[in-house]
Amino acid sequence: MLFSCKSVHQDREKIIGVKIYEYNGNFNDLFAKWEGIGINTVFAGTELLSDNNFKKLADRFNIGTFAILPIFYAQEELEKDSSLFAITQFGTIAEKEWVKFVCPSQKQFIINKIKYISMFVKEHNPTGISLDFIRHFSYWEKIYSNTNIDSLPNTCFNESCIIEFCYSNNILYPNNYKSANEKYKWIRNNYFEKWIEWKCNLISETVKSIVTEVKMINPHIKINLHAVPWRQDDFGGAIISVIGQDLKELAKYVDYISPMTYSHMLKRKPKWIHSVVEDAANVSDAKILPSIQVGNSYLNDNFSVDEFAKCIDEAMAEPSCGIIYWNWKMLISDKIKYNTVKNKKY
């Protein structure tokens, strides 16, 4: 399946993007650097995009702006109300190191999140929104190819999720099962396909609700979705059964699906990036926009310039719609990799 892809600016064939979360320097210098290395789209944190000077310069330099919006990763909200935590099949809260996840069935949380996103779009008018952490809990950044699916945390098994699942599927609620693990085994043995469908629907309906609201404000706004970089058969189909990201369904609501193909930290070869893009394109009608890492993350072994250059080539190969560099801080701090991007002929 091949796609022709126009960027947010119609005179460019590929999106050449960069992620940036904060910046304390001179904005003029920043945009001049981006222009010099061919960046035409920036995926930025909301604080940066709330700065009028930043937005004005983006317009002047003809650089598209996507607001990165974390959804179910919500550290501040969880610190205020720990009852929002998703619960794993092991009976533990959905937390590992810095990753902390809200249960995706928390309706008021979602309503509040949509209100915030709508207000942001109305006030700052970005080119697009980039939905991050729009999935079920997983610390995928440290899950390697030899991982057994049964060892992966699966969510959510709090009381409200089980009740809602049973009600939605006309299933008698199992009062005799008290622990999260008992409930998980009961579902696994009896209703697993229904459970997977239900948990995927939680994610797709949340995306649909967000998109519906922002399209009412700006019908032309673009929608990007950050996807866990698992192919359909990886870990026994965990992109569906664990993550809850049904790319075929999600493509109905978004323009771009952006798998976070951070190959080096996942101990994958550069060619793996292209295989993830192809896999996503085969199941989804959205344009596929892979994000690749620039510098070392989680692992201490060398991420060479040669490997980085191969990652760029693999990410840009059809049916890719472009590339997003994660992230600007890493790129600007490595002169050789910066020049590699600068000299790249897309």
C-alpha cells in the first residue's frame, strides 16, 4: 500500500519534523536553524506553542505547528487523585519509573482533557494536534524483542472497568472474583476477544471525541497520533491486546499515524523502522509518519552517526510520509548528526 503525502504546506512532498518540548534561547536563531536543515513542521509542547512570538515566527518561516498533547500519561492529575490510576492484571497501579497511566475509562478525566484541548486549539490555532499516550499502559521503551507477552502488564482491571465491560457486553458480573488477577484469568479464559475489542474501543472513542471537538473549532486542523512501534504480530498481537491501538479503526479519525520507531534504544536494526512503517500502512488508511531517535536513550552503547543516517533512510522509504526527529535537544547537541540532517537530500 503506497501513499502520496503532502505536508501541512502543500508545496512540500514530505513532512520533515522535529519534536521539541521546551526552549529558552532566541526564537529567531531557532527557526533559522530549522529552515537551514529543511525542517518544515514542528511538534512542540503546549508551553512553547502558547508563546505568541513562537507561533508568529512559525508562520513567518512557513513551518507547521503540531501541539503534543499527552492524554493518559497524566502525572499531575494522578498526584492529586490516585484513584485515577489504571490497575494491571497483577493488582498493581499502572506505574513504572516515570510512566504513570490513568485508567482510560475515567469519563470525567476525559471530559476535562477534551475541554483543555479545545481551549488550547481555540486560543492558539496550531496547524494540528499530536495525540501522545493515547493508549493503555505499557513501558514499551524497555520492552525488547525477546519479551514474552504474558509478562507484559495488561490494563485495566479496576472495579469500574470490569463493571462497564460486563454491562457493555451483557455479561454477568463475577462477584466471586475479588483480585485483579482472578478477574484477568476469568476474562482471558472466557471473554478475551470481547475484552480486547472493548479496550480498543475505549481508545478509539476517546480519539473520536477529541477530534470531533477540535474539528468544530477548526475543520481543517490536522490530527497526528503517536503509536507504539509494535507490528501486528509482535508479542502475540500486543499492539491490540495490550496497547489497545487498533490502527485500522484509529485511521478513521486521524490524518497521520506516527510510530515511535526508536530503534537503537529498542535494540533493533535500522531496517526494522521500515518494517514497522510498512506494517502500519498495510492495516491503516492514514499516512504513516515515523519518528526516529537522534541521541542515546536508556542504553549507554554507542549510537553512531552511520547508524543514525541509515535510520533516516529507512524512515523515509515509501510508504512513509516523512520523518520526525526525536528530539531537537539531542540534535542540536550533536554537531555531526546535525550536519547529517542538514546535508540530507530528501
